[in-house]
Amino acid sequence: MKRVAKIAMRFAISSSAVDGAVALVGGAELHHMRDVMRLAPGAEVALFDERGEEYAGTIRSFQARHAVVEIAAATHARAEVTAGLVLAAAVIKGPRMDFLVEKAAELGAAELWPVLCTRGVVHEVGDERLARWRRLATAAAKQSLAPRAT
């Protein structure tokens, strides 16, 4: 029987959540880790932050507001051609912009600058839409093993 390499589940954290050899995972990522993926203490996980740092660790425990992850190793994200890539794209309406945000994150773009154009259909981007794009970029980065969310 062929053995398949097991890849640890990835979760996004902020760099301020890491304190020495311990990381605290909270919010939506805690919900995804504990309730959706049903990981238990002792499970191996991979964490990444907005600076491109990646951490390999093991879940030590779950508490009410966060999971405590013991960090075994920390590495800086691999240096890629796209590390300094900034994508400036005109804001397009509907789900096509969501698709653009996902693909930019999957390809590892460092930043995505939504540009409002004079002749464009979209004339304003609200806070809710920006928050949605951040969530989409984070989810895409987790799945594609990108070094950071756009």
C-alpha cells in the first residue's frame, strides 16, 4: 500500500499571538480548528502570520477563547519571485473580484491594491466588502500553502 504524506492543517494567526514557543489561536481560526476540523490536543498544525513566518506545532490545549499551540519550529517563508509582487487591479463588480482576490492570494502576491477607476462600474468599496476580501485571501492562502494572505 502506498503511504501518503500527511500535511498538517494550516491556520492564520497574527504575529502578536506568538510568545516564545507558544502561540494562541483565537477567533474564527479557533472555531475552524476545534469545531469544524475537530482537532484534538496533540494534533500537529501549521501556523502562518502576516509577515510570512511559518510555525510548526502541536495543539497543547483548548481554552474558552483560544487554543494553545506549542511551537516546535519556526521558519521564514520561502523566498519566491512573488515576494515583492504588488497587484493593483481595478475593482470589478460581483463575484469576479472575489475570484481575483483568491487567485492573487494563491499565487503569493504580497499586496493587492483595489483601484477605483473613473469609468468603472464600482465607485465605492465598503468596509464589509474589504473584510470579505481579507477573509477570502486568508482562506485561499491556507489552502494553497501561500506564505501569507494578501
